Amino acid sequence: MSTIITTVSLSALVFSFINVLLNLYLLFMVFCKSKFSKNSSGLFLIYFRFAVDMLYSFATTIHFTYNILRMLSPDLVVKNLSFFIAWPNLIFGSIRSWTVLFITIDRVLATCIPIIYHLHRSKFPLLAVSIYIFAYVLFEQYILFGICAFIIDVPLSCANFGCTTNPCYHDYWEYYEQATRISLLDSFIIFVFDLLPIFLMSNFPEVNFRSVGPLSALCKNFGFVIESIITCGVLIGKNQQVQPGSVTRISRSVIVPT
């Protein structure tokens, strides 16, 4: 058994378990200790994200525990158990992504149009958000078992997400993840190339326009170049790897970006 694989798996297990405890503590402080307001509709999605993060990390903890056990003793491998352990991660991962999106939209509206937001916020019930997220989770299951015609028959040697599902759903998930990667990349670019120059100029008086020139503009545009290059690699590079579809049902259902 590789030392690197063991170290990475144990580290992921520890971090996921710590995240379970942290989010459980936050929920305990909110609903049991009443340290925070639990009746505010504006914070409901935040609290809901705590719960989703806890469940997602708990599922991840089980997943990595099983992987470590099967590395230590191959006799502990159970047929199809890899799929049933990874399945909750897919569900909670989708729920978390949409929850974070709605939280971001909510905060952006509250910041940019505060008066209109507070006047009309009550017209958009949280129940509608919950129904939408639940409907999308059902839609993903339809893609997996309906469009992709997935049959639960996982090889005993399979220990990762890529082989627990068929190529059809795996390709769909890859394209879905592209948007997440680009969003995270954009956040990273903003932090490094926009906020860092401002921080340097604010805390170090010798770093200014006269001494170093338009540092902020340089960093911002350099960040744009890096983002564009990586985005092209994510989108164009992935598109070139797509193989021509065959006559099977699974191949016809592969989602190819236009």
C-alpha cells in the first residue's frame, strides 16, 4: 500500500471529521444554546448550509473510512458498497452547491439593492428554494438511472467515484463541475490579484504608484490572463477529449457542451 495514498486518505478523513464536529457545534450553538438568532429568515440558508456541510462531511468520513479499511484488508470489500457510500456524497454535494449559490445571490441583492430587497424579500419564500433544490436532486437521479440507464454493478476493485457510475453520468458530472471550478478560479483570482495589491499598498506606504507604478492594474490584468488561459484549458481541452458517440444508449446520452 502506497504511503502517499495512505497519508492523503488519512488526512482527508481527519479533515472531514473535523468539519463534522465544527458544523455540529455551530448548529448546537444556534438551536440549543441560542447564541444566534434562529428566527431570522435571512440566516436560514446559512444554518441550512451548516447542516448540509455536516452531512456531506459525515458521508465523506464514511467513504474514506471504508477506503482505508479495504486498503488494509482486501477481504473487507463488499460488492456494490462503494456506490452506496459514494451516492450520498453526490446528493449532498449538489445540495450544497445550490445552497451556496442562493446564499450568494441573496447577499448580492441585499448589498446592491438593499431597499428593494427588504421590501420584496418576503415575496420569495424559502420553501420555493427548498423545493427547487429537492427537484434538482431528483433530476440528477433521473439522469443517473433514467437517461444514463445505470445499473448498480460495481467491480470489487473500484474504490473511487469514476468507476462507481457509468461513463454517461460521469461525463455529465464532469461538465457540471466545470462551472464550479471556473467560479472557484474566479474567486481565487479576485483574492490574489485584486485584494493583495490593495492590502500591500494599505499596509506598506513604500509600495505606492510612484515607487512601483500601476501595480494594481498590472496584477488585475495579469490575473485576467491567467484566468482566461485556465478557463480555455478547462473548456476547450475537455471538449477535445470527448469521444464520438457509438450506437449504444449510454453514448447517445452523453452531454456535450456546445
